[in-house]
Amino acid sequence: MPQENATSLNTLWILAVAAAAFAIGVATSDAVRDTVFDIRDVIMAYKGGNIPHALTELPSQAQLIYPSAFAAMPVVPPENVANVTSIFIPPGFTMESLRERPFHIYHPDFMDILGPSPTLTLIADSGTNPLFHEAVVWYPPTDEVFFAQSAGPLAAGTGLKKSSLILKISLAEAMAVSNERDAIGKVQVHTVPTEPTVINPNGGTNYKGTILFTGEGMGPNIAPALFAVNPIPPYNTTGEYYISTQIFIGHCNFNRMSSFQVLVNNYFGRQFNSLNDVAVNFRNKHIYFTDTVYGYLQDFRPRPGLPNHVYRLDPLTKAVTVVADEFVNCNGITFSHDGRYAYITDTGAGKAFRGYDNAGASTM
């Protein structure tokens, strides 16, 4: 997901928990409903007539949006109207109709992800303070969902003078109100007091009973770092890791255990720019993370000292390796189910306090 913010737009930030999905709402207008084809026609067009029974009806909160409806438009607005900051409303739709049904289907394969009855519920609203920003991690043993506040926005006052927060909710509480569209105040949001503090957390993922959080750093003297956080009290960020005392060609002998507050905080003695997101590849068990310049663009980190890279951390040897470059701003990262592919977003169009570059990267 492009995940960075531009606080100058005073964007309304919300946390919306759905049954396995976060989305923005949408639905067809009456005028469009009269011209919409049966979903079976769409599936036949895409899949050559192979129509699974489960896909013959739309979920109540979902709608089809046909690419043919906007392939050729009577009027295409100029760049100052339609750009990276605007919301695309297809012809025949309105913002209200788009919010009415929050799940948009541009291709029938999306139905496999949605399932038969997806719902979208607004459970918290923090106004212009992006309290619910990134690092969404479900921790199964406690059935809680963790997430991080954004660092840098003026409304939050986070970044340079105080760290952004890690928060959590009970998934059971959220699911109990999943049949409602507006359930603000019915799900309690808890602050997670990590010790030592994860400085300006941004991305997160599960890892061997802990949650890995990327910390963006603060100012010139607090370097960005990768933290392993205990998901239950006392939420300590100190872990024990094996350190090699004997290294031979092709063989390592790990026989000494030491404690660290972070897993990694430098690349051959150089500070990272501002670590953004993290994922674990289950095939090789290595940790992959992205490094961007958003701390600098939001005025809480110094000028970048490294290119924007995707890195790999070997948990045993602690070796850090650059595995991908040529990104403008590598952002979110995750892996395919078989671990063969990494999916990485490039949000180069977003320049935070410096606005947007409409010709910048907005890709995966």
C-alpha cells in the first residue's frame, strides 16, 4: 500500500477494520445499475466461461467497476485537476455511491480475496493526527492487531521532538461490531509502551514470537534501527541473539549468546536514512527491509547518506546485504506465499512536506 502522508493536505485519517481487508468505500449509482452486466458475463469475458458457483453473485458491500466504463471519456481533466492527490470517480458514479459499497472489483479474481461476505467498519477516527498509519500486524496468541502512528505530521507533533507510538486493538472487539458501518468508540485503542522505546516506528511483521518494527530514527544522533518487540507486557525490545565466535569458510560456529536492544542499526558503519517496512521470507528465514528518505522529507532526519535500498539481514551471521536498488522511494514489502517473489511498492511520487511529483513513481 502507498503509505506515506502529506500533512499539508490535512487528510482525514481513519482506522477501518474489515473482515480481512482495509478499503475505501464505493457503490454504483442508480444510473449505472441499469447498465451493469451480470457478474457471470464479466467472469466469462476474463476467464473464458469458467464460472465457479461462489462467484455468480456479488457480496452486498461489493460492486463491479468496468474498465470499459472509463476507457474513453468525453472529457479528460487536466493535470491540475486529475493527479496523484485526487480521487478518481468513474463516469456515472459519485463519491457517495462509491462509499456506499466499499469493495471495488475491477477483475473477478478479486472475489477470491474478498470471500462471500466482506464488511467494512469504521472503528476509530483520529482526525488530522494520523494515529492509525502503518505496521498492521496480527498477533495470534492474544488475537490483537498492532499498528503504528505516523512520524512527522505537524498535527501529531511526532518525528523530531517526540516519537510516534505503537498501538493495538482487540480483534475480537473489532469483529463484534463488524456488522456495523460506524462503530467509533466501541473498540478500545491501547498504547503499547515498549521498553526501550521503538523510536518512530513505521513498518512491522511477526517474527519468532516477537514483532519486528522498523524505527525511522530521530535527528542526526538516533539512528534508524530494526527492533524485535515482545508483543505482551512488559513489551521489552531487548532480545537474545547468538553471535559467532568462530567463522570458517562455509561454516559458522555459533556458541555465544549476547543481548541487544536492536537487531541492526547501520550499514558498514553508516546510518540508514529512515527504515520503512520489513518482511520475513519463510524459505530462507532472512529478514528483508526497506530504507527511504521520508524522515528527511518530513524534517526529522538529516540529509540521506545512502541510496534508497532494499536490504536483507541474515539473523544468524547478522550480515546485511543490499538486494535491490534503483527505487525512488522503496516503501512497503511483502512476499508471495511460496516465498519466490518479493512485492515492493515505490512511492516516489510522495514528497511529504514538499508536496507531490505527479510524474513520480507510484508502482509495485
